[in-house]
Amino acid sequence: MRERVRQLILLFLIIGALGIFFRKLSRHIAPRAVRMRWNYDYRNDRPCISRWDEGCIRGFYVFVAERGGRSQQSFVENRFDKDRRVVGEGLETTLQMGEFGYLQFCVVAIKQGPMATTVESVPICRRRLVLPGGVTRQRTR
């Protein structure tokens, strides 16, 4: 029984070491472009038209959620069509990823409050497989 426990501990240590090795290795592989697309319904919260508006959606933060917080965070402004109507479908951005594996991608809406305060919505996150550069699969495109 003790031998079996030792074998399991050794197996977990090897798996952990391989995980760390591949994570460090991924930093030396060419970055991979990951496109994120989402929709937003502006019916309850109007979009900000100018920088000085209050009580409106200013834009979105997109990021990769990690245990220690966020990485690859970028801000995406509201999008308007040629007639200055807000576009709520097909919002997108592209992140350059140096890491691979199952990563959790998130989007939060940013509401502009009084005196330039902001409030974030609850994050909407999806876990997706990101393969190293040069390796493709239909689901990761």
C-alpha cells in the first residue's frame, strides 16, 4: 500500500514538472493570434458617445484569466457603424498568445460612472484549447 502511494506521488510530481517545463517552453514558441468574438445587448445600458458621458458602457476589457489575476488584458471600445449606430453583434479583438494549452478567455463590460469612475460587469469566460504556433485545429481558429 505504501509503495502504491509513493508511486502516485511520484507520478503527480512528474506530471507537475512536465507542466512547468511545457509552460516555460511555450514562452519561446512564436506567438499565436487568438481572435475573440462576442455580442453585447445595449438595451439596458446605452453606449458612451463621448469620453465625458456617465452611466453608459464605455467598452470592454478582454483578457486571459489566471490564478494570479489577468494577463493579455486589452481594452476594446464600443463600435459604431457608418450612421453612428452602435454595433452590438460581432464585436471582436485579437490577442497574441505566447502560451498554449487550455486557457480561459474572458470579457467584461465597463460602465462609466460619475467623475471617471468605472464599474466592471461579471466576467463572461470560456475555456479554449490554444495549440502552439504552426499546429491548427478547426476549433482553435
